[in-house]
Amino acid sequence: MENVLVGSQTRRRALGQFAAAGGVLLAGSAVASVQDPIPANSPATPLPTAPALAVDPEETPTQIAVTRELFEQVTAPVMINGKGPFRFMVDTGANVSCVSEKLAASQALPRGRELMVNTIVGRRARPSVMIDQLDIGTRIRKKVEAPVLPMGGFDIDGVLGIDWLKGQRLVFGFSGNTLEITKSRAENSGRNRVVVPARRKSGQLTIVDADISGRKISAMIDSGSQFSLGNTSLRNLIERLDPSSGQNAVNVRMISIAGESFSGQQLALPFIRLGGLTLGNVPVVFTDMPIFKLWDLHDTPTIMLGIDLLTQFTTVAVDFGRSAVRFDIASA
């Protein structure tokens, strides 16, 4: 049985009116990857690895009350070196956690190495800082090296990327504004629940069973973006299916979490299928950014499902251990 979810007309109109009025939309996907800026003749230096959890994630579920508002990100309270809480955005589109310049300065965090950071817009050299201890609920990390980004357009202190979720399961409880981290577990589709298989690609989970009018596409979960993003390859597919689709395009301005501005065009897609789930009336901002090439998806029709779409569900569970995504739909 197929579940059909039609996107909120109110949300779609609000997003469209906001963009048309010149509002600047915020794009997440803070850090796709980091590496040391190594001179050509220097020996390779090992890349920073995610520090080990101080508790066993297999045995200790963590549930956290989160903050969420219309078109804003999901944020969780985080303690830094015993101080806080600080407001960190939970970003499944970011491979690496990072902190704001403001937080790094206010807490006098010791300077780390300079790192090459691949953001949604491009590759940049950024400083890093060292954090003795980072706490989110019962999860504790020691000796964290985090890139520092401006984050001027975002009312947050940092970003929690997927580097701290290896092999675990992240559950967004949008109906109750909760965030839960648990061990990976097998789940099946059922009434008002769809489980969609995915695969790991460049550290991200990419939904494998997705299409538009029978044409295969890639879909990724990006909880750090206010809106869903599509690449040029996806737009070309849409225009082949419906040559008149571009007539209602709206120009929008966007800013990345690293303070980089870029532009795109917003269109509404009639339907997207994800496994046994069909999404209708999906607003997408199209722009071709370097991050698609970094993930080797430049030539593949790809959509990054942003928070505007994810919050249409009561729950979204992203299982990095079993490579699957669960979508729960409110009962009629």
C-alpha cells in the first residue's frame, strides 16, 4: 500500500512569499568534509577522526528536548567544557561538527590546526579549536577538534554533524519537538509508517528507492537546510517531463552557514516517490553547487530533503547503522 503525503499549501505559500519578497533563505550542510591544508612536498598528516563516545551508545538511549520554529533548524542544547547550554543545529547534511566564531571567542577555546573545509558553496581554509569535552544529553565526547565558521546569519552556536552518529540511529520527533539517539535497529513499514532503504555515499545516507515519474533520482536527508535543494540535473529532468515547469520559478537569495551567499530558483515539484511514500507539492530550490560534485552527484538528479519537507512528518528516523530512513505520517 502506498502512502501519499501532500505538502502543506500554507508552508509552500509562506516560503514562496518570503523568497519573492527578497527574504534570504538559510542553507545548512555546514561542512561536507575537512582535511589538512598540506604543502605539496610535505608528508601526509592523519585527518582528525571522530573522538570516541564516553558512554556506550549501544546501551544508553539519549532523548533531548529540541527547539524548532517555522523554516528554522532543529537545535539541541550542548555543553562545552562544562559550560552552557549552547544552541547547536543538528545537521545530517554535515559530515563534521563545528563551532561559531562567537562561541570560540567567548569560551577562549584553544586554537587548533588550520583545516580545509568543504562547505555547500566551495572549499575554504578555516581555523579550528580544541574542545576538552562536548556533551549532548548523556553523550560525551572528549578532545574534539572543530572547525570554526562565521555563522553570522544563524542564531546558533555550532553545528552537530554526523561524525558523532557513526553506527547509530537519530530520531527526529517533530510532533513532540524531541531528538533521540539510539542504537541501530531493524524496522519495517506499517500503517502510517514507511521505511526506505539507503546507502552510504561520501558519509551521507542516500535513499536508493526514489524516483519522479519513474525516473530514478537520489535523495538525501539534510536537516540543516531550511528548504529542499535540487541540482541542475534534477531540474533538467523536471523540464523534460514538463517543459512549462519553469514559468513559475521564483528567484531566491541564500546564505550558507559559513556566511557565503548564493542564488537559486524555487519551483514546486508535483510528486516524488520515496519507497512506498509519495510526496506531492514539494517546493525545491534549484542551484548547482560544488557540494554535488564533491559527493559525485553532479550528473545524477538529486534532491536534498530540507527541514521544510521533513517537518511534514511526525517522526523521521535516520539509521546510520542499517542505512535506512523511517518516515511516520500523522493518522488521518
